[in-house]
Amino acid sequence: MSAPGHNLSFLQKLRYGAEAGVFFLFMALFRVIGLEAASALGGWIGRHIFSLLPPDRVARANLAAAFPEKSAAERDAIRRAMWDNLGRVVAEYPHLEKFSPLGDDPRITASYPPGVTPQSFRGQPLMFLSGHLANWEMMPILGEQYGLDGTGVVRPPNNPYIADWIARQRSLNGPDSLLTKQSAARRMFAQLRGGKALYILVDQKLREGIAVPFFGRDAMTTPAPAALALKTGARILMAANRRTGGPRFHVTISEGPAVTSTGDEAHDVQALTAAITARIEDIVRADPAQWLWIHNRWPTERDRILQGL
């Protein structure tokens, strides 16, 4: 494996190195003070520092568009809770090995469809689909701790030094291998054909995706999970992750939308992608403070110009 940053220019190495230096100082602090204190400090940083940064404007606009029926005070409460959660997520990364559904005091609990156990998932092609809810790293940890042979599908940070460190943290209790969304299609297909699992977050904008409704507006969405399910017959499971207090979580697993083939591939992919996205919206609506509202989820005017809309 090549060292991170091996193909960067000198100036890029300087910039990314400086960013990584600050990042690792905070990670070291969070590691030293322990998980509970780190999560609490991260929440404070989220509420008082992250909330002052430019992405807060995106969160305000998204919440106003998604929940016009809510008062400004109600939307502000959701936004503050979101920033608290995001700060906690960042601070919890140096402690990912401490999260598990196993043991006498598990930090992850889970519920399943009636008659289903974690063991019943083994040996079949599965796609666990979710969004950036609570600490989204809990979904792959849950699957791997229960013995599933899974692979996470991720978009790594742009900074290669930080990306490499986060990948190592994810592998401590989660999948040993990760696929990037940009170059994963064949390997995702092979993973499912082999009767294994994929863990995918499907709530971010993809300019090359397809438009499906999300909170009353078309959102450009990845069609990959729908296309893979239709080609492989993989079982779709939705994972709703919720922070239950401090660094503790509950993941609700439910059956995903039915995979129905009519023989019209484009129609089937569109319909299944819309159904998956509707399920994500239902999960977010049930507890909107758990979702990351800073995504530029809907097309901008620039996107419309580029796509000729």
C-alpha cells in the first residue's frame, strides 16, 4: 500500500500536513481524556464553535425548506442538537474500538424486524442503507461485531493523511476493507455476488445521480444501491441510527423497499431509488436532530446550469 500523500505536490503536502497536524492534536486530546469526556467536549465544540462556521447557513436554509410548518425556535433547537451531535461524532473517532453491541455494557443496542436475528443475516447478499444519522460509524460496527462479512462504501476526506487515519480507526471494530464511492461499482457487485454485505450511506447529493423527491424537492441521488439490488437480488435493509445519550446508540434495522423488476431497467432503478430515499426521509422526519443538515442535498442554480435544467 502506498503511503498517504505520496503523489502530492510540495505545496499540497504542506497544506494537508498543516491541516492534519491540527486535527491530530485534537484527536490526541480526545483520546487522552477518555470517551465520555471527549464526547461531551465535542458536543460543546459543536454547539459553540462549529455552529458559527459557514455550513450553519446551509443548515438553516435546509431546515426552513424541509419544515416550513415548524417555528423558528423549533428549527433552531434541531440545528443546535445537530451541531452538538456532529461535535460528538468527531470527538468519538479516537475511541471507535470501544463501541460494540456485545459485552455486559454495550454502547450499541439494536432492534430487528419480527422473527429476525443478527445470525439470520449471515451468508446472504445484504445492503444496509442509512444516512448521516447520529454517529453513522455505528452501522458497520454493528454488522461486523455480529459476524457479517461486510464492506463499507465511503467518501474519504480530501486530506490523505486524515483519510488514512480514519480508515484505520474504522477497521478497529468495523470492516477491514472499505470501498470509495467513486471507484467501487465492480467490487460492490462482487461483494454481493459472494453473499456478503455492504454498508452504504445514501443521503448525499450526487451530481451525476438521478432526481427523486426528498422533502418535497427533487434531490440528485445515487442510483447504485437500486441498480445493485436489481442485478444481484440483494436484500435491502434500512438502518436508523439514534444517539440515546452521550456516546451510546440504538440502531433500528427494518426491511427495505421491495425489489421489483418490470423489465424496464431505467424505470425500475428510478422507482427503487425513490422508494429508498422516501424511507430515508421517514427516518429523518422521525427525529430530525439526528441528521446532518449541512449537506448541499438539493440542486443549486449552478447544478441546473451545468445539467441544462
